[in-house]
Amino acid sequence: MLVDRGLQAMNVELVSDAYAIAANYLRRSGAIPDTLVTNERLLEIIIKLFQHGEFNKIRLANKAIVRFEAQSGARAA
């Protein structure tokens, strides 16, 4: 999944961990459905943040949650 998107193998774990943290929070809050399917929009946000230099998985997850919720709020309005 992540390797197909061009990430280096040593960074897949970081992105995967950040995605798991963010997706878990968003599922519990009801922002995304509780399925095993990867939310492509959330993953894209995390990858962009990573590519722009965020390497701490907790900060990466938190920033992705904020951006995801902001985009969702803008779409709902």
C-alpha cells in the first residue's frame, strides 16, 4: 500500500503508525467509517506532511487530524 506510493522502506513504519493513530481517532469520533478500508484522503494528508518534513508520528497524526477535520468542515458548509 504505502510502498506503491513511492515512500522509502525505512519510512513506511512512521507513516503507517501516524495513519493508525489518526484513523483510530477519526473512527472513534465518527468522522470516518469504522472499516478496514484505507481512507485515501487521510493517507494523502499524512504523506504530504511527511514530505514537508514532519517526522514525529504523534505530531504527524495530530496535524493530519486537524487538516482532515478542517477539510471535512469546509466540504459540509
